[in-house]
Amino acid sequence: MAAHVPWTRVVAPGETSYQGERVELLAFIRKNRDRLLLKPNDEYGGKGITIGWESSADTWDAALSAALETPFVVQERVRIAYEPYPALIDGQLHIGERLVDSDPYLFGSTVDGSLCRLSTVTLLNVTAGGGSTVPVFLVHT
């Protein structure tokens, strides 16, 4: 499971484990914003997410304080796939790196299509203004 789900904890005072070590969670969150993000437990569309490595220390501290008032989780940064994608900008073809999020539609154990989102910003969420949904084609050769 660790290969597919990032290290995640509910934001609350107390101890937890990180890479086999015991840590005091709130101190760990404050100290390691460069590799963590905070997410509301019950939101959607990217609302309320604070990306530590893109935040100032003051913004991170404020987000952590807010996370103690309502259910939040903290997650470790994971490597996201970047791929070259074409874009037509002012009538010119540009190839640029985009974050890629592909989400298969599963029906039982059968994949029957997928959603693909692309973005130039870390918060890859269309409703948050961070990306676009693009068509997915299956090409048989």
C-alpha cells in the first residue's frame, strides 16, 4: 500500500511514526513544510489545500493553526508525472511540460475509459483553476 498511498496522518497533537521513527506530529509538520501539504478532510475541488513547498513559513503556520480547528490531514509530497503536451497558443504550436493525472473508470475489475487532467501548477484540480480536462483516446495499432 505504501507504494501507492502517500504517508498521511490526521492533523492532531501527539506522536506518530515517520519512516520508522517516532515524531511529535505538530512539530514535524512545522519543520517539514518543504515536503508536506495540508488538506481538509471533507472538501473537494482543491478547496483549502496548502502546499507547503509553495508556501511561506507564515502561511504554513496559519494553515496548520486552521487545520487544528477542523478535520485536516497532512500528506507527504509525492513525485507527480510530467509529460510533454502540445498547446496552441496565439496560433502557434507549443510543446510544454504538464502535470498529468489519469483516472481510470473502473466497473468491477474492468477499465472502461478514463479521465485525464493536465496542469502547469501543482494543484492539479480543474474546479480550483489548476488544470484542464483533456480527451483520452485509445489507439489500436
